[in-house]
Amino acid sequence: MAYELDEVQTSQEIFYYLLEHHELREEEEMQLYRAYTEREVIQNLVKSQGDIARSRIERYGNVIYLIPREENNFLGFSKAQLKAALCKSSGTDKDYYLSQFVVLTLLVEFFDGQGSSSKAREYMRVGELQNCISSRLKEGAESMDEEEEERSGIAFSNMLEAYEALRSDDKGSRAKTTKEGFLHSILTFLQKQGLLEYVEADEMIKTTKKLDNFMDWNLLNQNNYHRVLKVLGVTEDE
């Protein structure tokens, strides 16, 4: 199929904008937004460039997003990069998987996967999140023996061990060797990615429109939602 020069150039301009900003909003770049949404040829060209860059291009509401695929360590984050950003300097795989468990717990607490919008609450306190993590880890470790953990691929006992190895500090420590500092590093990281609003002074956590849209349109189809619940050991009627 032959393409017009202006179609190729516009698609490249849109993709470069997405590389730079990770999202394209209608109210900020109306001309590029309309070119993508109203001209199928340009949209297909942009999506093709996304495929080559191991990414997906998705439009949720009036925002177009560039979403790196899981194996994309160039536009996304590698395991080593995430471990360095979220865990203490001597962090092990136990600490890394604990950090991912924290993120999953946040998602389940904010989104229930039901109704026209999956969002279940508007905010959460850091202390409440800390209690949820502790409770779910203990429940998981108590309900599974070593063989069951190996079969499921979910090492609750290892993550609980890593969590309990972190010190508690009621003075607002930001050290990653404390529970409070560990959660702080995760929350600030998610805030930098535009997924959370973390009000440190009030210890308040809120989700952004970006995360709300992503959960409603992408992650929380029923299959993915139930996979998350299974990982966290949450029952249907909980």
C-alpha cells in the first residue's frame, strides 16, 4: 500500500511526540490528536511504529498513550532498574517481588473490576495500605505450604520474610530499610509515572485519571482482574 508523504510525516510527528511525552492529549495537541483519530491511515502508521518499538498505542477517552510491552526495557523498566528504584541497596529478589506485591495490593484496594467504572474508592491512607499489605501477606503465608507456593509461583512466605525484615519507624523515615521508607519509595515512583497523587503531608494516596483510564479500558477485563485477585489470595465474596 502506497502512503502519501504528509501521512508518513504526520505519523512520525505523532510517534515522536509520544516518545517524548508518553501521552498525547486532545486539549494540548488538537491537530495531532485529530489526525490520529480521524485519519485511519495515519493511525495505522503510528500503531505500526509502536509495534516496531515493542509498544502499544492506545486511546482511552481523549488521551492517546504509548504503552511499552512487558519485555521492553528501553522504553519501560527492567527488573534491575525497578529493584534499584524501589528496594534498598542490598535488595534481593524477595524485596523486588514484595514491591510488586505492594503495587498489586494498591490496585485491588482502589479498583474492584465491577460496574461501568472499576474504581471503588477515591483515596487511601498510607497506614491503611501498610495494614493491608501485612494482613494479605500473613493470610497468604498461612494458607499455603511450601509445595503450594511452588506450584502457584507465589512465594508469600518469602515476601512476608522480606517485609518483616524492614524496620518500623513512626518518625516518617524515608530509608528503604524501613516499612515506611519502602512504601514511600514505591509511592513516589508511581507518582513520577503519573499514576498516583501522593500527598505526603497528609499521608494520602489518590489515583490519577491516567491510571483510572488504564484500569477501566485495559487491565480490568474480568480475566485479568481475577488473575490479580488470585495472586493476592482474595476470594470472590470478600
